[in-house]
Amino acid sequence: MSAAIDFYFDFSSPYGYLAAEQIEDLAAKHGREVAWRPILLGAVFPQTGSQPLLNIPLKGDYARRDMERSARLLGISFQVPEKFPFMSVAACRAFYWLQDQDQDPEKAVALAKALYREAFAEGRAVDSAASVVALAGSLGVDGEKLTAALNDSAVKERLRKEVDAAISKGVFGSPLIVVDGEPFWGHDRLEQVDLWLQRGGW
């Protein structure tokens, strides 16, 4: 069986959202699964000397326009939340905690999609523990258990290890897609990902 496609992203990444709306259909087209791997760009930026894209003079104005244009091209609802960029620690912890639950591991992916859509389709805040717990509750996740998990030292350590592992593998941005060891940065590289899978590389 072919290896899963690694999909690295930050919940505060608009381009990550655009990729998240496409990645599973693309993978299924080639008989692959997707390994969703949320990270924290705030931990990556010190390694790269970068900063949130929309905060960069001139480039940020262009990026906002490009995001909106790209979403229109894809037919995807899009708006930047009023509070942006936002902290995505609670969202990441919730994802990995859910992923580690035996009952329904796919619920973590459902939560990831719901969080992205809440933020970038609806323009609503998903930065706080309360907002993440509320959204997870709409998917049938036990709110009390999740609230406790978000403050659990083991869950915090799980996220830290995931972020450290991503950085050690060269992950520096969101989204970053890895196919059989080959990295592709940006949602605008999904066409190349498609061709790479079709041709077996080049």
C-alpha cells in the first residue's frame, strides 16, 4: 500500500485552509490517504526569521488579495477573521488528543476541517480553548474531557514533539505537503503534487 501524503499546516494559515479543502480529493484520486499534521508556525518562525504573511508591508496587501482571488477561483468561501493571525495552540492540542482516541480517529480530521471553515469561511474566532471546545461539541466530542485534555501535560508534550519533528524534517511553512519524501510548499503547488503522483516523480 502506498504511503500517506503528509499534510503540514497551521490553523491560522489561510493558504493552509485552501489546501485543506482540496487535499483529500487529490489524494483519493491517486489511491492515497492523507496524514493531517497541524503545526505551530509561531515555533517555526524563529528558525526561518519569518513572520505572519499579512504583517509584512506591501507583501501582506498582495497576499490578502491573492488569497481572496484564489478562493474565488476554487469556488471556496473565504474571509480573513477579524482577529488575525491568531493563536492555534488549542486547536492543535484538540486535534492530536482526538487523533489519539481509540473511538473515532477520523473525528480529528472532521474537527480540523470544521475549525478551518469556522475561521476562514465564516470569519469567526477559533483561537481560544472555549471556541475550540464549542466547535468540537457540535461534532459530538465530550466538552469536559476535551477541556481537561487541553491542559493535560501529556497532550502539550504530544504537540511539542509533533512540531519539533516537523521542523527536524524541514517543514517551514503552511501548507507543506510531502509525497514519498518530496516536499511541496504552498497550496499553489497542489497541481505539481497531482502530476508527481501521476508520473511517479520526475
